[in-house]
Amino acid sequence: MSHFGGCVRVIAKRQQSEMKPLALPLPLRPISIFPNPSNPLFFYQPKPPPQTRVFRVLCSSLQSKPVKVEDAASSSKPEYKPGFLDHLFLNLFRNKLVQEVGWDSEKPGYDGLIEVANQLMMKGRTNSDTREATVRILVSLFPPFLLELHRILITPIGGGKVAAMMVARVTALTCQWLMGTCTVNSVDLPDGTSCTSGVFVDKCKYLEESKCVGICINTCKLPTQNFFKDYMGIPLLMEPNFSDYSCQFKFGILPPLAEDDIALKEPCLEICPNATQRREVTRSMDVPQCPKA
């Protein structure tokens, strides 16, 4: 009997342990099985765990400001840094310009040069006057008889190709203080051959600083073309790009007639100070062409 009673007690303990309520690890919330929320029939469903917020960390550089695509592209190009000889060339050219204009700017360096060039534009009663004055300045930069000797002795060699290539290299070496970074490149000549007599200016500083199509045309492009052709016997075509401020020199190629030159038909730049003043005076008029072009 004692053995039987022990078995009964063991069975009873097992039943009691099986009847204990299960511990629910999650809180319960009532969910109705009918669309009417007042219905008393419901059952319990575990409450879903709270959603975990996911934070994404984006890796970036240490720059505090975003870099624009055009800024990154422009920063990849090497910027020309003037040296000692460049300062000499700048001062020499500015002094000749001041002598022609009869006025000098109070600003030093390149900024003052641009102001004197703008004064040269204002001084000329016509565009022809401005171009002729610029040619006189270019001629005065060379020692007497040097241009004539070059025209007689150097220009005829190789049908003019040797002189064109030489001038292209001298221009790239000595004029970067005025135009900025430039390189010698190859151009196609009218006879069907090619020659390394070109100079490509990445971004012309003279045009960028003056912000004026008229100054580019009348104090650079046209007088420079006339100077090389008339005084050195070397044809030259200059093709400025008023969108990105680049410029292509083509020594050995004659420029087109004025009516066929697309650069002379270029409208004013939006940032041109002369064009801005003109628009203020003629607000009721649509004047697309630069007043000095």
C-alpha cells in the first residue's frame, strides 16, 4: 500500500505541474474576431515587437561644402603661376599701353592692365582706331628692324611653315602671363597638310577678366592677326570661344573676311560691364551685339 500511495503522489505532482499556466514572454492585446469592436468574443494575440529603426551612415569626405562638377573639372586643370619674366613682360606691355592711352590705373598688376585696356576701348572713336592703336603697341614691343629681318630671312623658309611653328612656340612660352595656360598643338593647313603651328589657350585670362567681347575682338584678335600678317608675314587665325573662354591660334592660316567671321557676330556676354551699361540706357531696345564688336 505504501508503494501504491507513493505512485499516486508522484502522478498527482506531475498533473499539478502540467496544469501550471505558461509564462508568456510578450504582452497580449485583445483582438476582436468580429468587425464590431463591442463584441465580447475575442482572443489574445502576441503584440509584435517594436520596429527597430535602422540608421544608415553615409561615408563622405571631410569637405563641409559639396563640390560642383564644373568646379572639380576646372580644378583638375593646372593653373599658370607667373614667374619673374612674366612680371617683366606684364610691366613692359602695360607701360606701352599707358603711353598709347595717356592714362594709367591706380590698381597694380593684371587688374590695372585690364582697366587700361578698357580705357583704350573708350578712347578710340571707332573700332578701327582701337585696332590701329593696339597694332602700334605690339610693334613697339620689339627692337627696331627685328620684325623686318624676321620677315625677310625667316618667314620664307619652308614656305612659311618653319616661321609659323617657331612663332607658335614663342607665343606659348612668352604670352601665358597674358592668356593663361596654353599648349602648342597641330592644325590643318589649307594645302591639306598638318603642322604644329597652333596654340590652344585653355581659358583666356584676358577675356575672362575683361568680360567683354569688344575688348577681345578689337584689342586682341583682330589687331594680333593684322600684326603677324603685316609685320612678320605670317598669316594667323584666332578662334575665341566665348562660352568656355578658350582660344585657338592657327599660325599659317589666313583669317576669313569680316562678314564671314563668326566671332565678329558674337552677342554680348551677360556679364559684360559695357553691355550692362548699354542695356540700362536702351532698356526698350533689343541690342544683342556687343557695342564694340
